[in-house]
Amino acid sequence: MNAAVRALYGLVLPLALLAAGCSDDGADEQDSGEQTVRIVAKVNDEPISETMLQLHILRRTGENPDRVDEEQRETLLLELVEMTLIAQDARERGLTDNETVRAQMRNLQYAVLAQAMLEELKREPVPNDEMLARFDQLMDQESQRQEYHARHILLADESEAEAVIEELDDGEAFGALAERLSRGPTAVRGGDLGWFVPGDMVRPFGEAVMELEVGEYTREPVRTRYGYHVIKLEGQRDREPPHFEDVSEQLRHTLTQERIEGYVNNLRQEGKVELYRPRDDD
């Protein structure tokens, strides 16, 4: 996933939870253009809307606001009132003129707007024919038609992996070496990964597995973002192809992510971006 997209997912509140709808009983109403804004409090004539309260509840509890009891809701409303009083006083004291404060407010505004746009894109339906086309494409790939059973030994650096290969050449048992030396969670199982599809692994690992014959181990360490692997192929078999219905949600998610990444890349290409980096002599 695009790094900017990943950052946005974790940066601001999950607005989609609020879209499911939360109760507004007991709140005053204030007409704001086409929408009716429900007001739950006023602080020095500055309104606090139901949506503001819902967002505060969500941020503080991580729960859907509808699931919060009245006592907790009241406590969090008073907390929001106090926060508003402090913010009003900060504004009176001119803290909004502070560049750091302005930058934080600007960043948060951009993050919220960007997240709202991404949520809008996620709600757009993925056509069924697109999912079917991707399904057919995946089923045509060799890496999806075969399943592999492998073991691996994960090591921190290349020299350690090369030493392990030498021990294997000298007749040491792969499983025993994995239990003793591997840094991965499969060490307790002798490095056994079970049956898997290469496409489910990081690319260098999956490609290395497909090059092996049953009983062989890699003659050189395989580098991935996790470290250096020595891999042994234990078995290979034809894969029972999945039904479209069983993978449709996964396909929908994948195509949605690709759409979002394409959208972000297109904005980057069409936008005018100027980066000002410090010079070496600064």
C-alpha cells in the first residue's frame, strides 16, 4: 500500500464508524444551510454539536458512541466542554498565532479531509466484472495453481545464513538447525511453514520456493525484509482452486486499495509539488 495512504489510515479518527449513525435524542437543533446540526451544549455561545461529541467519544473510548452509557457520555461531554473552554482561552491569548500551533491545526485539517476522501473512495462499489476478471487472472498464474510445503531458517545476517548452508551440506538435519538457530516463530516447529501459496509470501521468498525441487534447500541465502532465509521444500501438490464467492471480499478489498493508490499517484503526477531540502552547506 502507498505510504501516504497507510499514514492516513492511522492518523485520524475512523469516520466510517460515525456514518453508521448515532442517536441524537435530547439535543437542540440548529439549522446550518441544508443540514440540521444538533447542538448538545454551548460554551460562551460557541456550540458543541452532537457530531463533535461523537468524535470525542470515539477518540477517547475507541467505541461506537451509541454503545456508551449515559453516565460515560455525560462525563465525556463535560470533558469536551472543559477542552473548549481551554481552547477559547488559548485563542484569546493569541496562541493561534504560534507557528507550531498553526502547523498542527493545518496538518489535522488536511488529515481529516484526506481521510474523508479516502472513505468516499472506499464506499464506491467495485464492479462484479472487475472482480471476476481479477479472479480469472489469479487462477491463470502458476503460483496460484500449486501449493508448497516448506521449512525455513530465518537469520539476522547473510554470513549466519551461509554458515547454516554449510552445516546442511555437512549433513545436519534441517529441522534441528531451525529449532536451534532460526529467529522466526516457526523455530519451535523446526521451521515448518505448512502448506501455502507462493503468492501469499513476500516475493523473494515465494520465487525461491518455486525454484526448488522437493527435498532441496536454497544454495544461497534468500533476503527479504525480515532477514535472510534458508528454505527447504518438503512437498508440492496441485491446489484445489477456490470458489469465486469465497474470495470475493478479498478481491474487493484488493481492487479498492489499488483504486486508492492509483488515485493518490494520479494526484501526485498532476499536482505541482516543490520540495525544498536543506543544502549540504547550511
